[in-house]
Amino acid sequence: MILAMALLCLTGGAWAAQKTELTWFGQSAFKIVTPEGHVLFIDPWLTNPVNPHGQADLENTQKADLILISHGHFDHVGDANALAQKTKARLVTTFDLGNALAASGNYPKDQMGYDSLGNFGGTVRFFDNEVSITFIPAVHSSSVKDAHSDNTFYGGNPGGFLIAIKNGPTIYHTGDTDLFGDMALIPQYRPIDLMLTCIGDHFTMSPGGAAEAVALVKPGKVIPMHYGTFPKILTGTVEDFKKALAKQHMANKLEVMSIHVPKKF
């Protein structure tokens, strides 16, 4: 009996030590592996221009439980359809965007439903509540290109995600957005451990705007994204973001990720 209890304690301690793993693939594409081993992809454009391993990443991915898509633009829908067909992952997005992705041939219709589609302010839960995902608004646009023609589909309103992981961090992925004052309300859901924020300018917040957003959200750490992919257009840089954060006395919050190098939180 004593030995069995000791083994149980050791097993429990080892399990509790598991952390959430986060990998960035460039642009706004991330993979999350939860402490219980569930795999989430966000805006999975794995084959983007700054990821030298993109095609291999796509070919070698064998597991995905959920695919989250913030809005319908090509650099966020990315390789979602190919990943979905390989892994049978459920689509997590707004109801309108889900319908558009199905109608346009960009996602299998039978891999989405009321369990995974929602709207802003709503929350969907998975894996016995290990993962809770709340839909957060964004200030941007959204349209979906037809997979077989030059036609476009209405893509609903753009958004972001608040992802709460049991025994792990709470992550706010902004999607593509401008700064907006209601970001200050987001931490009222729960404290934000990691904020994944666009900084590229032109189509989204600039580094200065992103620093203002960090001041509103008050995350433990902030990870910049959506920059560098198209350098002549997305001119925001990590260096400028760091300077803008320093003006807000928040430079210590910056956590810069390298492409394809996982970090545990």
C-alpha cells in the first residue's frame, strides 16, 4: 500500500510538472500543446515565406485536435484545409466564418458545428474543460477566397481568441486588429499570461499601437507576431516594439520567439 501511494504521488507530481508548449511558425501561426497532450493550431499558415520548414511542418503534422481561425484572409486560413483533412481537427471560429470556409471549400463542413463555432463573448470548451476558448472582437476585415475560383465569400467579423488552459497559461491571440479601448475589458475574463499581438503596421497595429494594447491588457508576457513576412509592407519591427514598450515601462514583458523553436510556459 505504501509503495502504491508513493508511486501515485510520483506520477501525480510528474504530471503536474507538464507545461504548455508554444511554437511559432511565422506571421500569426502558432501551435499549442497542452499539458494533457492536446494540439491546437491558430491561423495555421505554416508554409509562409519566413518559415524555411513550412512544407515539412505541414507534411509531418500527424495530430491536431482543434484549428482556430481568427478571420478569412489567406495568411490566416493558410494551410487549415490540408491540416484538417489529415488530422480531422475541429474548426474553432465564428459561425459566419465557419459557414464561409465550408462553402468556399477551405474547410471540411463535417468538422465544425455548434460545439466549436460561436460568436463574440461566447465560450466553447473542450477535453473535459481542459481548454476553454472565448471569442474576442477585433478591428479589421474578413473575406474568404473561394478555393476553386476568384470569387470571395463574406467572412463575418474578424476576431481573436482568449484560450484558457487548465494547469497552463491563459493566452490572448489578438488576430489582426487595430488598438481599441475595449481591450481593457479582456483581463476581466481572467488574467492574461501570454498576449500574442500583431505589430506589423499597414494592415494591423503598429508597434506603438501594440504597446498601447499591452498597457490595456496587462499580460504577464507579450509575444510579437504578424511582422517581417512581407518586409516592404509590414514594416513594424521587434526593435520598434521594444522601444514602444519601454516608453510604457513594460519592456520586461517582451518575449520574442524564434520561428520553429518551441517554448514552454
